[in-house]
Amino acid sequence: MHNNKAERTAKAFATLRKSFLFCKSKKSSHNCAVSMSLVKSAEACGLYPDSYLEWCLNGIKEGRKGEKLLPWSSECTPFKMKL
């Protein structure tokens, strides 16, 4: 058994954590961490992250809230990656 996928994911967070240290405020580093979590969650759910984030921002603008915007929502199926 191996955990290469988990290690690659953790490495990305560790690298970005160092970058978050250079954010100008605590709030901006928190926002960077939240956006990175969304991107990695989208990837883990088999979604294209850029299309998913665009869909989320448009959904917020249109008034969608809560669980309907999460990557595992049934409404995200158009953004599935071809495996």
C-alpha cells in the first residue's frame, strides 16, 4: 500500500503555507488557504478547478448558497474531468 497521492497533496499545502507567510494580513492568508482548499477539493472530486471556481463565483452572484456550491454537489457534474 502507498500514499503517494496523499503525500503529493500535502506537499502542495506545505509549499503554499510558506507563501502564505508573505501575505500582508492574517485575513488575506486565510483567504488564500480557503481558495486553495476549494481547488484541491475540486481536484479530488474529479472537477476542473478553473471551471469549478468560475461556476462558484457565478453561482454566488446568482444567489446560490451553501451545499449547492460544494465540489461534491450534484450540480457540479458538467465540470467532471475525463478519466
